Amino acid sequence: KEALLSLYYGNDHEEKGVTELGDKSESYKKETAMVGDRMFDIKGARDMGVTAVGVDYGYAAKGELKKAGADHIAKDVPQLYEILSGKKKEKIKKTVVKDTEKKVNPLKKRITEPPKSSFLRAVYVLTPFALYYLSMMATMTICINMYDRYIASGKAINEHIFGVRGAYLSGYIQGLSMLMGGVVLILMYHSTDFLPIKIKDKSKLKITALTIPVGITGAIGLNLLIGYICSWIPALSKYVEAGKYNNDIPLIVGIFCYILIAPPVEELIFRYLIFGRSEKFLGTGLAMFAQALFFGLYHGNPLQGIYAFVMGYVIVYAYKKSGSIIAAFLLHMSANAAVYLSPLLSESIQKVITGPIFCVLFLTIAAAGVILMGKISKKES
């Protein structure tokens, strides 16, 4: 008997499939199956009145699919094929397993399949950060040792360490170390963790464009708000100076480090890898909170931590709505540029824009931009 199948898969098509299914008759639903690897998929299938088929080779914890009420549970692709088609297992092995064995690299399969235990999941999520940190420190150590040898050879003098040239060198070493850490992450994970770069359509492009004004106004508004909080709570004032950028570094080096290098590299760590991996286990909402919290802790300083937590949440929201890491890059770079370059403005301008009215205005514009991102995304959906 021949069967005509309508197949929907991935986040972009789930809503369309469910909407069309809602218009079908009960007899049609009885012949429909929803395949998923989490309890949410099984619940969705049962709510819609269709057959719930769970796959045990995905992200589900042990016993999760059975507890959720799956009608069938497939341990592998051949068994899933058997459940959906009704063919005997012997035939399935000939038609499916043979092709699968040709295409799947067993080593790569072990690497890309996320672990199921809580401890190994934590290791899976945090390993990229550890790898980045080790790569960055290794690069920094090599550069410093090379510089020390250069001085020992008599080709440089000690005043370079403390003078303008030393500040240039210190900044470039810092930027180069971060850049090398980012390169290592891309080389290690581009084949196992999908990096969404392409901006798919005009609505996504609009969301991406909004990241620049949101980044600028949000960063300035938050910094002003934190400044007012410190004036109300004197005990926090000691963290203000510690949280400022290193002004000893020349402007061109600061732009290189804090605007061009640090934002993209940190987005690769926190949004692309840490958020991308934790979302598989925690769900989108909790993963957004977790990565923002870790992003705040990463900055060390309590005031910087509060700022980074809020900005981390806004950045991952833009990343999720745009579907491209470019949006995260632009928002983060815009925010850093606004904070780092604003002291270059004249004192008269700074005096005006640092008032409470402008603080509220900046935060309002940033909030309006974030809300507009959500509306554009919802309208497109």
C-alpha cells in the first residue's frame, strides 16, 4: 500500500504543521505521528491527538519518553523506520542501516551526541569555555616569553614595558590572545555545533539592524543607572573604578581589543556554544537565564556582573530572534563602542547626556527596540 506523507521538521515548520493538523479530521489524526526526542514533543503529540513516537537516541534522559506517555519508543533509526512504515526489521536493515553506515563517521557520532547524565552535560556545556581560556593563556604566555627574550637580546629597552610602546604591546598581546582563543573554538566546533551566520530574510535583517541602536542606548542607559545606584549606595563605589576600561591603553589598541576582538569572541563562547549547547537540555528560557548569569560571573566585578547579565540576556534574545550570530556580534560591539568611546565626547555634551532624563530616555529606546524585535519575529511567524 502506497502512502503519501506530509513532513514538517525543525523550528521554522513546527507551527505550520500543528496549525494545518488542527484543521484535519479525527480519522486523519489517527494516521498521523509526531516524532520527537523530548517529553515536550510527546506532550504536544498527545495534546493534538496524534500518535506520539519517541526516539531514544536524542537528548531525552533515561525513562523520560516512557514517563511522558509515548506510544512507541525507537532505540535507533532502523527501529523508527519499522514503526512508521510497518516493514519487517530484516528489510529495514538492508535499506537503511547499510546507507547509514556509509555516511556516519563513528568517531564524529560520539563527539556530536550530547551526554545524558547531568555531570557530563555540565562538562559538555563548559568545555568550550575551558578550551578558550587555556588557548588564550597559552598564546599570552608565548607572546610574553618572546618579548622577554627580545629584551634580553638587547634589541629593546626596559622602558618599553612601562611607556607608550609597552602599552601598545600589552594591548595587542591581549587582543591577539583573545583572537587566538576564538579561532581555536571555531576550528574545534564548527563541524559539531552549527554556527548560524546567514541572515535568512528581510524580517531577520530588520531585527539585526535594530541591534545597533539597542546596543548603544542600552549600554549607556545601564551604565548611567548603575552610576546612580552607586551614588545611593556608597559601599558600591569602590567597584566603579575597577569596572572601567584600561585607559592606559592607547585608543587604537583599545578599539582593537574591546570593540573589534572581544565582542565576537565572547559571543562565540557564550551565545554560540554555551547557550547553544545548554538549550538542548534546559530549554530556551532557562538556557537564556543560565548563559546570562555565567556571562555576568565571568566579568568578576559585581557592578560589571549586573551590567553583563542584563546585556547578556538582551544579546541572546536578539540572537534567537534574528537566527544569526551576526546580530549578537553587532549588539555587543555597539555596546562596547558606546561605553568605551563616550568619554571622548566634550565635557559639555557628557554633562547633558549623563542626566537622569537621558538615562530614562536611553533605557526606554533600548526597551522599545527589544520589544520591536519580538513583534517583528512574531509577525513573521
